Amino acid sequence: MGLGMRMRALVSGLALMLAAMQVLAASDVQSVRLWRAPDNTRLVFDLSGPVQHKVFTLTAPDRIVIDVDGANLAKPFDQLPLQNTPISGLRAAKYDADTLRVVIDLSSEVSPKSFTLTPNQQYGHRLVVDLFDNAADAAAASTANVPATATPSTPTAPVSPTLSAIKLPPLPSSKRDIVVAIDAGHGGEDPGAIGPGKIYEKTVVLALAKELQRQINADKGFRAELVRTGDYFIPLRKRTEIARKKGADLFVSIHADAAPRSSAYGASVFALSDRGATSETARWLADSENRSDLIGGAGNVSLGDKDQMLAGVLLDLSMTASLSSSLNVGQKVLSNMGRITPLHKRRVEQAGFMVLKSPDIPSILVETGFISNPSEARKLQTAAHQQALARSIHSGVRQFFHENPPPGTYVAWMRDSGKIASVAREHVVRSGESLALLAERYQISLPALRSANSLKSDVIKVGQTLNIPATTLASQP
């Protein structure tokens, strides 16, 4: 290479470096938004471009300091709803010529976590700072005032992500409620899919989740618990932890997703698949939903305290039973939904949704429609359609638990007392199913299933309709 060519290459490289430095130097902190969750407060700083930053704490008085390299404050921060948060004040100024310093004044102890986000369809570059409540302060807050958020609907108590419910053997005379955890997808900084006219999935599904909770709580023997009660983000893994802490017998995640084609339409129900998605749509939706967990700054999970082989064996055993129940309840929900809205697929699909990976709780994800479809987006916003969708989901959940009530529940007592009929059912055989698998799924013996269908062998065909005989008393092991 000649000297002239080397000089041109050097000049070009320097020009690129200077351009990159100018981009960083030109980044402005444009605004700040706040969300209050049950156990943390999230601050989101909107940026005009990417930045480098560092976070540290100071005491006497307690403060959190955020130094943003090569940034300027475009305008003073708007007034934020700081009541019932650990923040007593927020201010910003130039620390030196190259650094913008943001100071968060604190009224109680918190643990900070920060990360940056790249642009999405709603926001540009962002710096996210999560302030996690001190455990003692959070416990005190649960008996005090309701936490403040940027929206009117707020949670009433903090939820610890580290504690799981201990399910004790039921007493013979116990009549506890069946607990259904309802998870409204997305929230806070994560709007989910955005439909025509800026219809946010997070808003639609929270309204639907609250309506479903209302209907389930009106059904004696059932209790519905909301995983997300307001406009704030919860990481995907923590959603199932919250459900477990509430002692959930079933986890229902509510969504209204989008597709690359605006013509896509219809409701769907998903269960977990550990062997790959059942369709390209299932795979696309799962990838889309799982990516939203980046908004929680997730990605690193410690399993260092587990024996990997033992954990894997136990997980596989538990997951098999959970998936069988998930497919069962999912099909009942889907069948009921098909009576009031078009279906995208007429069978329960399977894909690797992170939010469904709970080995001990049957879990389904309900896509109530495609918010990217203008017609479905309009319907999803109406109270009448939300009520009808909630009613169909509720009917499917009720049917499943009337047939498979957990021991020690009021519904099990009702069935064992003869007050709920144990009726025969039908099942249409799908690809990959065997007679032994169906016997396990419906909790009946293999000879009883053969006898009910006059089968001389265990050979069944895809599309064949099988009669599923009524099961024995729910309280029996």
C-alpha cells in the first residue's frame, strides 16, 4: 500500500472517530418519566442518542448520582408524581464540561440498577434506572398508603420475587378457593404491540384482565389474582414468581399481539413447547414476547446454587404434568372463545414463551386478537367485547377445574358431594398423541380408556374422536 493510500485511510478513520464522538457529545437528556411498581420505582430518561453513564450512591443525606458522559440537559425536568416513592427530589446540572450529573434525593434506602435501551417503535434511546425498595421499607409500605404511579390504577402491596408459596397437603375438610393468576402482558416502559391510532396492548390487556378477575371472583370457590395491577413493567420470570407466591393453581397471560401483516386476525391460545413452535406464527410471537424482557434489564440468571442434573430431572417430571394440564385447559378456553370471536388456529398452539415456563403451575397464554388488525383493534377497545372475551376465558377455566378440581378445594368438595356432575368428555386425537399420554392427561386408567372406546389395542389415529369417561372422586389420590 502506498503512502498516499495509507494517509487517506488514516484520515477516513479519524473522520469516523470524530463523527462518533460528535454523536455522543450531541446527546441530550430530553425528559424523564416515572413508574411506581409494588417493590420498585423506575425512572426512564429519554435521550437524543446513545450515551455512556455510571451510577453511584452518596450518604448524609442519601442520594443516587448518575453521571452521563457527553450529555446536556435539553430542558428542566417536568414535575413528577413523587408521593409514596423513595424519591424526595430530582435535579440535574453540568458537573464539568463533559459530564451531566443527575442527582436523585432519597427519603428511604434503595438499591439502584441501571441500563440503556435502544430505540423501539414508540421511544428513542433511553437510560433506565430502577430503584428497588429496601425489604423493611417495602413491608411497612404494604400497611400504609397505596403506592403512587403515573397512572390511576396502582398496586396495594409489594411483592417479593424471592419467596415462593409452600403448598401444604390439604386437610380432608378444607374448602379453599382455586386461585387463578391473571397476567396482563407488558406494562410501563414496555407498551407491547401498538395498533392503529396508537392503541397500546398494555392498556387493552390490563382492562381485560381486570374484567376477567371480576368475573372469576363472582364464581364461588374461585379467586383471581392480578399479577400486574397498574401501568408498570414486570420482568417475565418474576411474573411466574408472583403467581407462585399467590399460590396459583393456574396462570393465564393475556395479550393482544401484532403480526407483520395487518391482515392477520383471530384469537389464539398457547401452551409451552420445549421442542419448537407448532407454526411460524407461534415462533414469531414467542420471539417477540420474549424480547420484551430486555426492558427489565434481564438476561443473566444464576443457577449456581442448584445441582444441574437433579434440577433438570425434577423440572422434566413436573413440566410434563403441568404441560398436560395446560393443553387441556387451553383447549377449553379456545373452544369457548371460538363462540364469540374468530380463531387464528382451532387448536392450542405451542411455542417457547418465557412466561409459560413454570414447571409447577399449568400455564396458558391467550392472544385475544391481533391489535395490528384495524378491525380487531377497534373491537378490543370496547367494554362489550372485553366482557365477552373474559366470559369465554372464564367459562373454559371453570370447565377445566370442574373436571379436574385440585384436592382440598371447595370445587373438589362440591364434586365429591355430588353437587357437580362428573361428565364424560370427547377428545379429538392430534399428531404426536398416544393413548397412554391421553390416559395420563385425563387422569384415568389405560384399560378404562380402551373400554370406553371399544379399542382392542392402543393404536389411535389423528382426527379420531375418543370418549373420555368420567373420572373418580377428586379427593382420591
